[in-house]
Amino acid sequence: MKKILIADDELAIRLLLKDTFEAEGYETCTACDGREAIEILEKCLRENCPIDLIILDIRMEEMGGREALRVIKYRLCLDTPVIFYTAYDFKQNFDFWEAADYLVKSADLGELVDKVKELLRD
């Protein structure tokens, strides 16, 4: 079963995404900010239970998505696909080009679900 890490500072969004992706057949874990997401990733690396995809919000307390992406790509050296899922449109910012995709939050989760399925195809 593919495993998704969801990092968002809004509890309602975390729960909505968790429920949505579990209904699609994925295992999920959640984090309230980038720092907690990094801690989960480090624990998964130690326990050899990898995360297959990461969904990050950009603006979060403690550590935002941009900072978390840098740690994921350069310190942890993970090739895990990262999707930025945010209410803010920063697509033209070079900091986000290493992400697999960048989607603006919407009441319709179809685009996000489709992108996750595309990235997690075997």
C-alpha cells in the first residue's frame, strides 16, 4: 500500500485529505508543519518504511513548505515526489521548481487526487 505524508497547519484540511486518500486506498500520516513532517520522514527512514509521496502546504508555523522541501531534497536526499497544495499562488517562484507539482487549494479535490494517482503509478 502506498503511503502519503500530508503536512498542513489547518486540522480540517489534514483530516479532509487523510479521509479522501484513505478512501482511495492509500495509507496516510499527517503533520501540522514542516518540522513535524521532517521528523516523520526521518523516523520512516530509520524504520525502513518509506513515504511514497508528500503533500505540503506552503505557509505553516514552525517550518513552512519551502524550508521543508529543501531539507527533504538536500539533507535527507529523498527523491520522493512532493506536491505543494496551498491557497497561495507562488508558481513562478524558483523555490518551488523541485516539487513534482504545485496545486492551488480548491473545494474540488479531484485535481489533487488525480495528480497523486499519476505520481504513484507503478
